[in-house]
Amino acid sequence: TTQMAEFGAYLAHWTVMLATSGSHRQTSDLGRRLKELQVAVLTVENVVSALAQIETAISLDAIVLEKSLLRQEPEGLLRAILKLRPSAGIVVLSEEPAAEPRKLWPDIVFASVHADADAILLAMIEARSLAGRRKHQGPASKEA
């Protein structure tokens, strides 16, 4: 479809880290879709591996994390990720996206863990545009 061609053109040459427990079909569909679009995908299954990749990967255009991997202190971990990788778009897949801390909304896109691959691709593009703004203005969700 035309939309998929547009996704492909926009996402070409991106590197995406997918941090997932593997328990949701949607995230495996997303990984497959990204590979079809010839996006470089780094897949990790826990927060320690995710943080290691965030710190050492040469380039990350987007980071997609399942919130369930962030168990303790999800807000603190997300702030740390923002500091380590301000240029990456960050998408957090959550059971209840609308219930996530509003103060993180200007910097992080929250999407349903049950969303289909196309919806998550759109969330990645939105998150990347937030990262572009952050690059020029600094994170919006600074500590009060």
C-alpha cells in the first residue's frame, strides 16, 4: 500500500532497539515488519541488556520498550534513557497508555501493548519528532 511505501521511505536506514519480553504477538509482528522495511533491529529481552545497548549502540533512532520490562522505578528508568539517548524516539508499550505519568508525555510516546505493528510504527515516527524537538529545546519533563 501507499502508506507502507511511505513508512519504508521514512524509516529507511533507521536503527531501532526493540526491548520485549516476547509474550505479545504484536511485538513479534513489529519486529517482522521493521525487517521487511529494512530497518536495523536490535532485540533485547531485559532492561539490563536494553540499558547496555542504549549506552553503547552507535546509532539508535528509536527505542521501543514494553513497560513490563521496567518493573521497579519505570519513571526513573525512562528519565535515565532520555538522558542517555536524547536523540532517540522513545515508545513505551503499556497496558494502559492513558494512565502513564503526564509529565513524561512531552518526551515519550505511550502506546498500547496490544496495538498493531502499523500503529507502533506511527508511534515511533511521532516519538522521533519529539526527539528532534528535544534536541533543540532539551527534555520537557525535567524534575520539578
